[in-house]
Amino acid sequence: MTGADGLSAWRDKLWHAAVAGDEYAAADAALAALDHDISMETLLLEVVAPVQARVGLEWEANRITVTQEHTATAVNERVLAALAHHPVARRAAAAREPGAGRVAVACVDGEWHAMPARILAEVLRLRGWRVDYLGAQVPAPHLIAHVHRTGCDVVALSSSIPTRLPAAHAAITACQATGTPVIVGGAAYGPDGRHARLLGADAWAPDGRTAADRLAAGPAAAGQAMDYLPHLDDEAYTMVSRSARRLVRHVMSGLEERIPAMASYTAQQRHHTAEDVAHIVDFLAAALYVDDPELFGRFLTWTAGVLTARGVPAGTLLPALDLLAGRLEDFPRASALLAHGHAAVNAAGSESLHPATERPHDRLRPKPAEARPVHAARGHAAHLHSG
Amino acid sequence: MTDLTSRLGLDDTGSVWRGAPYPVLVVSAAGVIAQANDAALRLLPGAVPGAPLADAVPAWLSRAHAQVHDPAHDPVARDAAGTSARGPIGAATFEARPVRDGDAVAWWLTDATDLERATQALRVERERTAFLDRASSELLSSLNLDRCMEVTARLAARHLADAALVILPPARRRHPVAYCGPDGTVVREELVVDPESVPGLAEALQGYPPPPSRWICPAAAPGWLARDGHVEVGSMVVTALPGHGVPAGALVLLRGSGHARFSEGEEVFARLFAARAGAAMSAARLYAEQAGITETLMRELLPPRICDLHGVEVAARYRPSEHTARIGGDFYDIHPPAEPGQESLIVLGDVAGKGLEAAAVTGKIRHTLQALLPLAGDHQRVLELLNGALLTGGGHTRFVTLVLASIRCAGDRVRLRLTSAGHAPPLIIRTGGRVEEARTEGTLIGVLDHITSVTDTVVLDPGETCLLYTDGITEAMGGPLGDEMFGDQRLLEELRRCGGMPPEALAERVEMLSSQWVGGGDHDDMAVIAITAPRLAHLSAVGGHGRGGFTA
């Protein structure tokens, strides 16, 4: 990080405190930044959010452990809680006008990463909104009950894991069906927000500041609730999604035939391989849902990077893709996606085909939780939820 | 080529043409009438040959004639046989069709009065149906009363009047009001006003049919109704918004003095709209009332907020089994010490079953334990009394397993007394990643007359955590292949990687691993509590602990 904006020193301070699990030092750094005339909003959006994004990047590069990742996140959350009680935040809340707009900020069901949404909620509070922060993984029925109960003006929905896009779509249409517009953000919607448009969101924001500006620009009318995506008529998504676990089994037995070394796998190695495959199938389903080969390609490129960082050749992913392609050859869109994925893996790594035999590490596969901050950070550090 | 004029006038069809039942005018390019048959002269006595068309016929017809000859006019449309004009002649509506020959045009006129009337009626009906359809879908989409009022006022102002006002029966002497002016902006407010000041309004709010618009003097409208700078009221309609047996409110439509008064048909239509709006508002009110009741009754059953336990960090996660529910058969409670230096008590338990019925039992257990707090120094005694209360409680028999954790700070360390009553023993996560099971066991509660229990005492060094959890975590079914249980072993393996984590991160991680194991499938209630001895001095400024899970 360069010091061009004069904030990198603060980011470094917060980063070191967070990754060390030192909430005292972290809170001190944040409060000291405020004392140095850095505004609360800048602190939230340009110090805390990038530090959180960095947590994911560092895990991706295998420079911190899962424990450190979770600990750093917890420290950042405590910093946010401390900032929410700071006099600056209290004054903003006290100065709120009686007719201020009301916004519900929530993460889509299955979305565990609450930080970006929480930062947005704090920024909106600072800007005079009446904010209901519903937290991580909000099931759509809860969200809708909240919308009916409060009659909020707008819903801000954060999702960073692309595999949750179908759930996000359901939540968006359900909100719109109540006449409430939805602004979405987060890495799940793609670098340019293309999936937000596809799913009919009323607005998309690449980062927290844009989201706040967009909301300040005035009320958007809720779009027509519409959940029809014509490309789903080929039933490829339905097939892959409904039979995901059967597909994983098929791939697993195929791998055992193709790769003799698997016979000597421990139960745990076998389990992690199955998890890897399940993750590929989940992203395949998501890519089919939004009809975007790049989503699948990005996931595989990223996975290849994570594997490489841990000393595993990216080529280990290829047999699984081939087995899936054999199973799904009746579905042209699925075949095209798998071919695209194959090319992405080839481009990302060597052609070495020694799958998973010498795994040095039993935490190779990104679980969605780990994938999340990394996705947030990857190339677009300024997502609604990271920015 | 034979000229049309001469052909019509001179050939042997002339008499047929003259007597034709339809009026026909032959007009030259210069706009002078060349011929008119008998029917035309009866309709337009001035349309004698030689008279300028503009003097003899209404303006719409002479305009149409000019257009037929206008080179700028679309030649395709001009030459099309179907080109026709329509307009009034006297009280009737006529359709005029031109037939060209050279420069002259023969205008054939047909009486289209009935057609016009039917077309007009059809258009109005279509517009009204479309409006009611749109209104219904907009009104039905929301179960929020304020929003329903806004939608009603906006739709009424846009489609039925210049301005509209929705007023509800008073709540605490104030009438909720939504007003929409000609600019389409809705203002919502609560007003102390006298409905008697508006003719018909008090009746409408009581469900009586209000008087027809023509009996209401618009000058009687008070300022909160006829707002300055918006509309100078020329006419006004008051309509009841019918509700579920009782009136939902009233709708007042205002039209400016420059516009036509409300017709009887419009008043009837306003009532049709009001019926839909009233139904939607009543449903919204009913929903709000029911949601309020549920909220009030459920408040006691929701997991409590995490409170400060003076030198001990606590984090909790809670996820009920049903997506639509916020409560279930798992529960926890956190009782801070009555006085500083005394023990805190944390309880985590699991009532057999799930859903509302199990949740109701958790309420009873939590209340009983609250009453037994003074005895918390003796876990066995507390459990015996709780067991007795459940056994004698009668009604449906449900049993419960639970863990009691009494907590006291001892310098930087935290001392815990842990007692399991038929529940999975707590797990202790040491700093280095070693995971121990607390050596406590006991009988589940609510089944046997006599129960036994063994209490374990555990000391946490700074950074170490005691984890209490329900079997919804370990018995989660799923995994990559879909048919495996998450299991104790996997939980232990994961926890070994969690040494030194803050309690929020640890509790979240456990809940997350189990939830993701399940994937999109069904799961049981899940509850997790992490009790941690702070790694560093406690940061009291950081008090922003929320409720567990998404129940906030």
C-alpha cells in the first residue's frame, strides 16, 4: 500500500494489531486516527475496510492461518463496535432528522461475512439514515417480515460469495414484491456489477461510499419483481444444483479409478478432496445460474492460485472438471462452462497432473468463508462490503 | 378520364346517389362544395354546391379535407382507403371517409354516435380495470399500514382526483393521515383534527355511507384538507375505506375548481377503489397487530443480549431450525453476578423437539432457573429443583438436557464450575490448541424422579475458552457427499486449530462449519456459547456485543 492518501500508516497499524489479536492496540490505532482529523467515514471506508480485505489476501497467499484470519476479523469487529460508541457516531445519531430515511442492511442467507454490511450500516448512520442492521446470513422470510414491519424505504443487500447468488435473487425479488427497492453490493455481483443487473437489483454499488452516495441521491422506485431468467430454461442449473451431491460422488469414484494414489488416501484426505469437488460443483451451479463463464473461470483461477501458494499443482483440478464434463455432456451450457474452466486452470498453472498425492496441508480448499474475504479483496478492494 | 364530379352528377347512377341514406359531399381541391346529396343537405343545410366547405361543415371536417390535399401529409395515409376523420355534427358523432378522384374528394359520412359512445365506454372501462389491477397489485404487495396509506393516497391523487387524503381513525387522539397533492408527493403525518369539520368524514370513519359529492360544499374543507398552494377545491368526494367489519379509514378526493365536478360514475368508481384500498389497509393492520403480539410474546423467548461479565468474554450464536422461526428448543441464558466478585451463571440447554412448543418450554425453564439463581452455588440442588418443577408442571412431558456454568474471575484467570445434565460436556480449548472435555456428567432433566450429577471445576488461562454447544452442531447431516454427520470428531479437529481465538470468532466458526456442513438442507436448532479468559486486559470500551445470530 502506498502512502499516497496518508492513510497507509493507519492501515498498517490496524493490520498489525488485528492479526496479532490485540484489540487494545487496534482500538487505540482507530481512535488515534480520529484524533488526527481523519473523519469517521474515511476511517471506516479507507482504513478498516481495506484492512479487512487484506485479511483475505494474506490468507490466500498462505501468509496467515485460518485462526489468524478469524481472530483479525473478530478484532476488526470489536473496533467497529468501539467506533459505533464514539462521540462522533453518537452525535450523528442524535442529529438525525425525524423524517430521515430508513434502510435495512443485511447479508443474504448463507453469507457469513458481515463486516462489509456492518461498515456500510455505520456509514449510513453517520450520514443521517435510520439504519436497521440485520447482520450476517439473513433468511429471506426474516428480511421480508422486517420490511413489512418497518416499511423501510430501501434494502441494502450484501453478498460476497457467488454461490449465494440464487439466494440473493430470491431475496431481491421478494423485497421488490413488497414495493421496496434493493441496492446490492459485494464481490458476488462481479467486478462490474453485471450480476446485479441480471438479477434485477434496483442499484448496484462497487463500494460503501458509492452505496451511501447512491442512497443519498434519492429514492429509487422498486423494479418489477421478476424472477424469470430465460437461460435457465435448459434446466442445466436445476440439474446441477439438485443433484450436486450425486455429482460429487460420481466425480469421487471416477477420481479413484483414474488416480491410483487415491487408494492410499487417509479418510481426511479423501474428505478434503470431496469438499474440493463439492465446491467446484457449487460454483458451476452459480455460473449456470447467472450464465457467466467468467464466474467459473475466476473461481478456478483463484483456486489454482491458492493451491499453488500451498505447493499443490493447479493441474490437480483438471480430472474433476473432465469427469463433470463427461457427466453433463447433454447440457451445452454446462459443457461450455467446464471447457472454459479447463482453459482457466491450464492458463493458471503448470500442466502437472499429480493430483493431491503430495498435499502438504490439509486445508487446501477454500471454504466459502475463506473464499469470501479473498474474493472481496481480489482485484477489487473497493466492494460494497470491503470498501 | 371522366371527372368524378361530372360522373356523379350526370350519369345514370345520379338519382341512386342522391337518395343514398348516407350523406355525401363532393368537394373540390380548393375546398368548395361541388355536390351534396339529399342526406347531406338534411344534415348540413348550408352545404349547398358552391359554398365554401369551411362555412358549411364543422372545423374537423374541413381540416380533414385540407389534409387530404396537403402534400406534406403522409402520402401513404392520404391515399389509403381507410383514412377517415371523426367528429361531432350537432349532437351526433360522424365518421367521414374520403374517396378521391383527381383533385376532387367525395366525403361519405356515417353516423358513428353509438360506436363512439361504445368505444368511449370501453376505453373508460379498460382504463379503470387496468387502474384497479395496478392498484390491487401495488396495495397487496405491502403488509405495512403506512405504505398502504401512501399508495392509496398517491394512486387516488394521480388517477381519481387532483389531490387525495387518507385518514384513519384516531390512535391516542391523533389521526394518521397521508396526503398526496397534484405533484405526486405524499406527506404522512399525525394530526389532531375534528372529522366533524368535514361534511361526511365523521360518518365515513364510523362506517356510515357519506353523502354524495354534490351535497358537499367544497368551501367547507378545512385547511388541513384543502392545502394552500395545491388545489383550490372545486369539488370533493368522501368515501369510507371499508375494513374487516370495522372501517379502516376514509378517503377524501379533491378536485380543483378548474376541473369538472365528480360524476356519479366517478363516485361509484372511487368506492370500488376504496374497497380494495380498505381491504389492503385492514390486512396490513391485522398483520402489524399479529406481528406485534408475536413480538411481545416472543421477547421472553429470544436469546438474551450478551452482557458484560466483568473480566470474562462471552460470545453466543443461535440459529433455530426453521427458516421462518426466530426461536426454537435450544436456549441459553446469561446471568451476571448479583454483586461484583460473585459468580456469574451461564446456562445452555436443549429441550426435546423444536419449534414453538419447544420454545415455550424453554421459557418455563429459563424462568425457573432465574428464580433458582440464589442457589446457583450448588448445581445439583438447582437441577433437582428444576427437575421437580418440570415433573410436576403437568401438561405435555418434555425433557431437557443442559449445562450449568458458574464463572468467577481469579486474577487473569477464570474459574468455571461446570455441570452437565444429560448434555454434551463442555469443551475446553487451551491456548496451544489442545482440546479437553470437561469431566462432568449427569441425568437429563424432566424424566426421572431422582437425578445425579458430577460437577467439574476448570480454570482457564488467558486466551483459553470453554465452549458450550447443543447437538444441533455435531449432529448436522450433510457434508460434500450429503449423508455424513458432522460429528464430535470433526468438531474436535476444527477446535484444535482454534487455540487463542477470541470467543466471537470461535463461536461463529463453530456455527459456520456446522451450517455449511448442512448446506441448504434441514438442520436442528443450534446454539453455541464461548466463554473466554481475556488475552489482554479487558477492553471495557468495546461493549458492542449484539444478540446471538441474526435475531437482532
